[in-house]
Amino acid sequence: MRAGSGADFLDKCAILVLKSTTLQALRKGADYMAKPIKDTPILKGNDAKRFSADIRANETKKISSAEYKKLMTSYNKFKIK
């Protein structure tokens, strides 16, 4: 037996299982279309006041340079290049 052929066989089996499962679901009438995006709700009353106050409070909020460096390090780890 060739090295790695067992893994190849298992990969092929997994693909066949996924394909057959998908075909069975389609035969049963499963809907695989994306769901439409709902409209953004309009905030009214106390919710609107609270949201507006939170936005105003965060506009002037400052973070330390150490916190900024920590956040940028995390960001750069996940950045798509």
C-alpha cells in the first residue's frame, strides 16, 4: 500500500458522503438559496436616545497606546495579505 493512500481514500469517502447527503436533501426539497437581508430597524423612543448617547460617548473615548499596539498586533495576525 502506498504511503498516504489511506488518507486519500478517507478523503474520497468523506466527499462522497457529503455529496450524497446534499443530493438527498435536494431531493427532499431543501432550499439552499441565501435568505434575503432584512431591513435595518428604525430606532425610536428610548432606544434611539440610548443609541445616540452611546455614539456621542464613544466619539471622544481614547485608548492607551499600549492597548492600541495590542489591538493592532491582533489585527495584523488575521489580516489577509
